[in-house]
Amino acid sequence: MKFSYNWLNSFFKEDLPQPEKLAEKLMMHFFEVEGVEKKGDDFLLDIDILPSRASDCFSHLGVAGEIAVILEKKVNFPEIESDDGDLESVKVEVENNQLCPRYVLRVIDGIKVGETPEFIKKRLEICGLQSVNNIVDITNYVMLEMGQPLHSFDGEKIAEDKIIVRNAEPGEKIETLDDDKYKLDESVLVIADEEKPIGIAGIKGGKGSEVEEETSLIYLEAANFEAKTIRRTSKKLKLRTDASARFEQGLDPELAEKASKRAAQLFEEYAGGKTVGRVDFYPQKRKPGKLKLSLSNLKSVLGTDIDKARVKSILKRLRLNPKVENDSVKVTVPTGRNDLQLEEDLIEEVGRVYGYENIDPKVPRAALTGPETNYDIFWEDRARDVFKSLGYNEVYNYSFINVKTKKLFGFNDNLIEMENPVSKEYQFLRPSLIPGLIKNVKDNEKKFRNINIFEIGKVFGKENEEKRKLSGLKTTDFRDLKGDMDVLLERLGVGKASYKTIENKKSFWSRELAEVKVKQETVGLVGKISKDFLKGMKIESQIFLFQIDMDQLAALASEKKQYERISRFPTAVRDLSALVPKRINYEEFVSVAENAGGELLVDVDLFDLYEGEKIPEEKKNFGIRLFFQAEDKTLSKEEINELLEKIISTLEKKSGWEVRKK
């Protein structure tokens, strides 16, 4: 909002600081000054007045009051004298005092419309308003000076000498002073006489009642309107004026009479008029508010101890009439300070006037306690981090499947069916993450050579059972997938897993299917998707897939790390293949090898599981990699061979087991 520096200066006996210095003061203690511009012998200050202070600072007097508080000066308010009596010859009727809490109508006779005094013209022009005539200019001048919009009607054009404040009739029309026509509805508040609307309340005057050159009798309106009504009407009609900009922020009803008196005084001085009397509709007088400021709270919030006398002085300059009582100060809040509602508002006022730059910065002292860890989310995030570090991409699939998917994957009839599915594609809640992941491969295998994806989400069973699952797949080989599973379990602090071959119970799994067991507890599955199943889905890639129960995994996971010394001596690696009966699972096979190898056999990895050509029908082949290492020395070739021979000998003692020789 634009303010004249010379005009602001006129309210003080002593000159204000230079415009740039004044702008700095205002920015430190009031609001941001967006610009200072020289205009002839004056300066224009563009101050960003926030809506919270619109009720008392959308005016030169309001800003002058703030300057007086900051600089500890006294404002010379215009002297206004008036002994106007009440009028009975003119009537004011307000149909809804909630929409119009106050309406002051002052009647001024003997007006002579003419030129405006030069000083008023200058002040209007620097604030962006063009001079029209002395009557219009004086009402605009008082608005800029005091913040109260005013409007002058030609009294001789008002039917039956009666002003009515009412809601418009549906379809009622009005033509405004700038020749625009508007069709109104009952939500629009209008000023009317007995015949027609003569103005849109708080926004714009109407054609037909305007002041003209021959006008001698003026009805001067100074009213207070509900902010929401003016804002709504202004938006609906797409009509925004200086008046509506003020009314829609909420003005002080007490300002109406003061501004009306001030305008009447200027009319008498510069337009030759004489006030006949006034009508003041003000059924529910607004009362000043009461607040209490605790000095201990003031110190706690601002972080500094301001002397009690200094606090009282600041509140007195803010015209809050402070009264100190022990550790608190009681204040009376003026009706124009809509922003002062809470004790914290008073603390902010004291702080800004005192000067935040005068408050020494201190590091706050408090017990900082972190939020309680949600371990469900914590371990999900840890699992995500692990798989992302291993080159996987996370996917998010819909939690629904259709009838076709249900039959294809052999899901039973215990699925939860939606009562009102969005479409047939979303008929059932998913019992597994696997269908979505396999579909992801089908949709993307043409674009990517290798696909590594995972998903964490809920699956749904009978009786509204919900479980969190972690599933993922690779299109490379089983060994990679198993290695990734081992990394996951290790980084989550679960420990080593064992893999037990199980019988395939679902058509989409191949024979290469194993349970993932941790501490004798089954936490998931890992295996290969059947070639025939993939062929039926027209998928060319081979798919190795795992599924983990996230709830079980979270229960076994631990943040604790146990230190294990890393041997500084090298590891020796040997490969071994053996034919075993089909009924023998991997867990049993590895257990025999590990027992035979003893402490120097530090790890065993499966690198091949094969059934088919060149292998007897009743047997399968395990290929394992053996890792030998000592903590105190480098193992010799002879020692390693001795350990290997012991393992081979132990394996071949089992009935039907045969270690394959190259």
C-alpha cells in the first residue's frame, strides 16, 4: 500500500528520519517496505501491510501511530469538533445488523461543488488517486487519512428521504458510477432508497444518486459492513475497489463516526457546507477487549528479560492502557486492533517494538526426545535399502486381481471379493504379490535385458486377514537370488538362513522350490517359476522369485551387531558335485558336508541344482562351493586336500550318494 512521506511527517512536530532511514525502522519493527520512490518534493513509501493489521493500518494515521510507537514520538491527530444533533427528517433502516453493524448518515447542506485545494490534490495523486472535485476528493482524502471509506449521495435524489440497507432482490439490477451494469441476487448487500438500489454496499455507488455540479445537499455515508459479505460480493461481481479492499479486511465500527465528522469538517472548510445533523444506527456497540500478559511467559517466549517498566512503556505507547499487577500486566485492547486476541499476540507486540535485534541469540536448552520407532516401517525401509543397493527396482502394484488371475495361479475360493469393484480387473483383494511381479516382467521384458524388481505390500486372506509380504524376482539365475537373500538376512541382523527343498503345491512353481528357514522357523520361499507356466503367459525370460513374510522377518531382525574378527589369512575355494537321491533336500546334504569339514569349513554355497539329461531319473545333482579358512595361518594345499577328502568320504558313505569326479 502506498503512503506519502510528507503526509506522514505532517502528523509530528519534529521531522521524521529521512525516508530510507524511516523505511529501515519500519522493516525492523513493523512491516516490510517494498520501495521508497521520490515523487517531486515528496517520497512514496510502498508498505506491505498484512491483513491482520488492515483494520487500523490501511491509513496514514494508522501508520503514523506505528511510527510514533517505534520512535517514541507523539502523533498530532487532526482536531475534530462537532456538536451535530440527531435528525428526524431523514430515516435510516438496516434490515440485518449482522451485515451492517453501524451506519452513520450525516446531512450537509449549502455545498458548493468545485475545485479541490492543492494540498489535497497532491496527496491523492501521490497515492495513485486522480482528482475529481472537492466533494469526491475529500471523501477519498479521509479514506486515505483514517482508513474509513465514505460515499456522498445527492440528498435531493434520495426518494422519500430514506436510506435502506438491505439484500438485493433476485434479478435486481444496478448501474454503477462508471456506467457498468450488474445483475444482483439476494446475497448482495445494497444501499437503497424507497424506489431502487443506489449503491452496492461497501464497494461502489450507483448511477442516479451521484453528486453533480449543481448539488447543494449531501447525504454522507460512513458505514461498517461484514467483511465476508463484501469479499464474497466483490469476487462474485468481479468488482474490486479501494473501499472493498478495506471493508473485506474488517474495519472498526468506531471509526465510522470519527471519519464522518472529519469529512464534514473538511466540507465546511473547503466546500462551504454546513452540517444539519446525523443519523447513527449502532444497535450493538463494540466493546474494547481485555487481555492479560504474564511477564514470566513473556521472558520464556522471547528468551530475554525485559524490565517491567519497559514493558509497561511499550504497551502504553501501543495505546493498550496497561495496568501492572504483580507478575502480570492487564491491558485494554482498542476496538480497532482485531489482531490482538491472545496473550501470545501481546508478547509479539512487545517483542517487535522492543526490537528482535536487541535479543541476544541463545541456543535453546531442552530435552530433545526422538519419536518412538515404528519397527514395521523401520524394517521395511531397511529391506528397501538393501535391495536398492543390490540393483533392484521397487514396484507398486494394485492390491486387486481379477478372475482370470485367480484361476491362472490356482488361488482357492477364500479370496475376499469386493462388493462394488471399480472394474472387473479389480474384483478380488490379492492373496499374493507374485502375480503382479510376474505381470511386470511380461510388460517389460522386451525393453530390458535383465529385470530385478521387488515389492513390499499387504496381501489378504480369509476372514479379513492382512499380512505384510516382501517379494522380488530376478531373470538371471538362482544362485544370484539366493545370494541376495543371504545379504538381506545378514544386513537385517537375522543371521544365516538354511534352504529346505519342498514339494511344489502351486502350478506356477517349478521343482526348484525351497523354504527359507531361520532358526528352525520358515520365513519364506525361494524358487524358479515353471517354464510351462511362463510359456502359457507368453513370457520368454526365466524367472527366479522369492517371497518373505515381513512380520516374521521384522520379529527376527535386530539392530545389534556382533563383532566377528576377520581372519587376515586367505580363503581357499573348492567346488564339489554329487549325485543324491531325489528325496534328499539341500539342507540335509549341506549339513553332512559342514559336519565333515569342521571349523575350517567357513561357508558353503549352492551353485547348481540339476535334474534331467545324463542324470539317472531317480537322482539329482548338487553343485556346491566350499570355503576353507583358518584364523591363525594360511592353510597348505595338503591340509585343504585332506579336508576335501574327508568331506568326500563322508558323503559317499551315505547310501545312494556319489561324488562326481572330473
